[in-house]
Amino acid sequence: MSNPPTAAFVVVANRLPVDRVTLPGGRTAWRTSPGGLVSALKPVLQRNEGAWIGWHGAPAEELEPFVDDGLELVPVPLTHSEVEEYYEGFSNGTLWPLYHDVVAPPEFHREWWEAYVRVNRRFAQRAADVAERGGVVWVQDYQLQLVPAMLREMRPDLRIGFFLHIPFPPTELFQQMPWRRQILEGLLGADLVGFQHQGASQNFVRLVRQRVGHKTHRDTVYLPDGRLVTAGSFPISIDAESFEKLARDPATEQRADEIREELGAPKHVLLGIDRLDYTKGLRQRLRAFGELLAEGSIDLDDAVFVQVATPSRERVDQYKVLRDDIDRLVGRINGDVGRIGRVPITYLHSSYPKAEMAALYRAADIMVVTPLRDGMNLVAKEYVACRYDDQGALVLSEFAGAADELKQAYRVNPYDINGMKATLLQAMESPDREKSRRMRSMRKYVSEHDIDRWAKSFLDRLAGSETHHDKHPRP
Ligand code: F6P
């Protein structure tokens, strides 16, 4: 690879914002990468000139740095076996379930861990090549937890931040990890370690004290070499203004009308939009809706459910099982309670451009976001940002990070199917005045706490944080 570009501000994430995909027929094309991390960070980097280092989504392919949509992108290659062991294996077969309350059992394999270490080192090396002297490097998410310490060793002149987009597990669960100490030490290479939630930040500091043995005080870790590491919570958000602008576009409004017409213009359109992931609570939510129809609490003429499930991690076993389960469940409900011309659940296993998502948000009377555990859930915030008319209702799991902020949502415990049924009915039956009161206050919150505010609060704290203490550490 030729010399990469250099930049004073560098984002390092497992994925680039675009993914290289092979189309049927063998042609390759670029498409927006899945997930909230990319949609949140892209506008941040577009506004702060810098470079984005990440994998381009295809195995065994070395690509030169390139510019896309005004962004300087630096691809990191992964071999076939690294995709299996680092990405599908350790990242998504070990860390993902462990960090999400073990809703699926995590697997621990030594070869996966070795690949994780090797690939983290490659990302760190790339960042060391790209970052200008004294620059800022912002490392993202669970796939790259070792990068901060590796990078610090290579480039002690840098300011290094780390942000975890997913939950950080309670100490009791984290202890299962055979490489727990190495992961904590990896994160401690950063000057600032950010989490979605205050509780996660406290867990981290407690674990550092217990497992690594460093002194800590409140949100600060005192390292024996004189360095300070700060932990903190920075709940992520969205580019609220751009979503509202898209929602107000007459073309979006027209598409939303078409969608409602095509669905048979029912009284209530319920909507779910998720990556097809077992943490998202799809089974529970569809069962709740199916039961409401089957027992006659809602009429098939009155309500339909649209579930968009974006394909994700399709070669990982648990995702294959989930896909089959959801196919079966949707088929069963539609077969049991549907009739000619009336399909209760419209299930779309596909990803859609932002404009179509905005039209779906506009078409939906009730947005159903019911993860079993979720770091934040940006879909909930996107829905709110699109409801400039203050109409619509958000049904939100109390186990999504977003529930801490969107307090006027209709809250559910997704494990409690009867409770979820009651809340769905409540949302459907609430008077318009009540729904608009709730939506107005959530919309105000999201527009004031947008992605720029999130990035600024993290980066200001990173720039301003003390990085060293005197020879005698405080308590
Ligand atoms: O925010 C969680 C996250 O895992 C991101 O790190 C990731 O880019 C996104 O979800 C989508 O997952 P994947 O990159 O595995 O497709």
C-alpha cells in the first residue's frame, strides 16, 4: 500500500462508512455500512476534517486509501480467517453476547482471541501511520479495545480517546472473560474512555481497581507511570436536523402516504426497524402483536405491523438460527390470523436508504423498539426527530440506553409479553393530545442533544483532560 494520508484527527472503527459488496453477477459496488455507529459518526467526521480508518467489509482485499462523500478513508485489510476469527468469532461470538447480558451464550476460543490481538495491532499500526504529531485519535467500539494501549506504545505523543457504543457488562459477567485483564489494560491506553451510560463507566473503573489493581478515585484511574485515565458517560445521538429536514421533504411525505395506502390505510401502522440481531427482541415483539390479533384485542382491519430487519452477521450461527426463527414466526402469525388482502405482518429482510427510512417513520403511528439490551438505539431517536408534527408514539424497552433520555416514551419490559401487549394497546388507544405532549418533549430533547453536542462533549473533555498526575498519586 502506498503512503497513507496524514491527519490531525483520526477515527478508527472496525468498519469504514462504506462497505464493498459483490453483486449477483460478480460486479462490486459500495453501499452504506449497517448500524448506528456509522450513521452517527459520519456527520461528525464530515464536519471535523480528518481521516477514517476501518475495514471495508470484504475479505482478502487490499485497497488504497480513497475519498468518499468528502471523507478521507483508509482501508484495513482482513484475511478470510481473520473475518472468521476476529470479526465473526471474537467480536461477535464472544464480546457481543457477553456485553449484552449473555442473552446468547458467549463462546471463548483461544484462536479467536489471538486473531483479535493480531488485528487490533494492525489497526493500531495504521492509526500510528496516519496520525500527525500531537494529533487526536478516536477509537470506536468493542472490536478494537486493545488499540488504545497498542497505539500509545507506538505513539506516546497522541491524545487517544475510546468510545464503547454497546453496553459494558456488569462486573459479574465481565469476569467470565478469560482475557479480562488484557482488555482492561488495552482500554487504559486511552486518555478518556467513554460509555453510553454512567453505570457502565462506574463498572469499568471498579473492574480496573479490582482486576488490574490501579488506584482510582471517582471517574479517574491513576496509573503507576504517572498517567491519568478518565472514564465518563457520553450518550450518543443522531444528526437530528438532517432527519427532520428529510422528513419535511414533500417527496418523503408523498412516499409515506403511498406506504400507508399500500398497507391498506389501517388506523394503526406499527413499525420496527432493526438489524436482524437476537439482542433486538424481535421474537417477543412479534409474538405480542400476534397474540393481540389472535385474541381479538385488536382488529386485523385496524392494525398492521411492518418489521424491517436489516441483514447482519449472516455467517454467525446464532444469527442464522434467529433468521429461521423469525421467518417461521412471521409465517405462522400471518397464516393464523391473516386473510386474503390483509397481511398482519409485513416482514422486509433488507436494508433501505435513509430517505425510505424517513418515509417509514412518517408512515408509522407507533414505533416499536424493544431490545433485550441495547447500548443506545438510535432508531428510537431517528423516529422522534422525524415526528415534526408531534404525532406518533414510541414504545421503548427499558433496557435500551435511549430509555434514560426519552422518558416520555411508552416503556416496556420486553421479557414481559403481557405487559408489552398492554402497553401496545395503551399506545394505540391514547388520545392524540397525550401522544403529542409526549412526542413534543422527546423531540425537544433529541434536537437539543444531537450528534454534534455528543462529539463536542467527548472531544472537549478529551482535549481538556489532565493526562498526568504528580509523583504521589491522589488517594
Ligand atoms: O454499534 C454496534 C455495532 O456493532 C457497530 O460497531 C457496528 O458497526 C454496527 O453495530 C453494525 O454491526 P456490523 O459492523 O457487525 O455489521
